[in-house]
Amino acid sequence: MRDTTSKVVTVDYKGCDSVKVEFNKLTVTFHNRLTGNFWQKTYSAHQITMDQIKDWAAGQNIQRAMPELSDNDREHFITGFTEKEIVDFFGA
């Protein structure tokens, strides 16, 4: 039986600050330390798991740890930048 309680796990690794774990989803809080902006994104359980986040934070390559995520989502985990911030900040 799965744990249906909600809990917050502090990650504080690169752009990822914390993860709220719920029954079938993870809400990840990101902090862009360069701009100071915070934002959140919710992922379904089939997109990402807490174990995958822990594997990445422990040093596993993000592409291997989270293969289901898009390139932009992986960039959010690494840098804390949203796609719009990258365009606004770097003009890319």
C-alpha cells in the first residue's frame, strides 16, 4: 500500500530546493539563485519519482536519473531557470 500522506522533502541541490510528495504527484520548488525568483512545477508520478530526484542529487547524470523529463524540465532542475528566464536573461 502506498503512503497517501503529503510530506515536504528538502533537496537544496542546484536549482531544486524542495519537493512536496503527494499520492500521485510531486510538486517541486525551484529557486533561481541568480535572479532570486522562486517557482513551482507539479509532475505526475509517471514523469518523475522521489527516488529519481535522490539519485540525481547523489551524483547520477540527470539524463539517466530522469529520462522521462524534457530537456527544459531537466534544465530547471539543474539551474533553476525557466525557459522564459533563459531567453530574457541570456537572449538565447
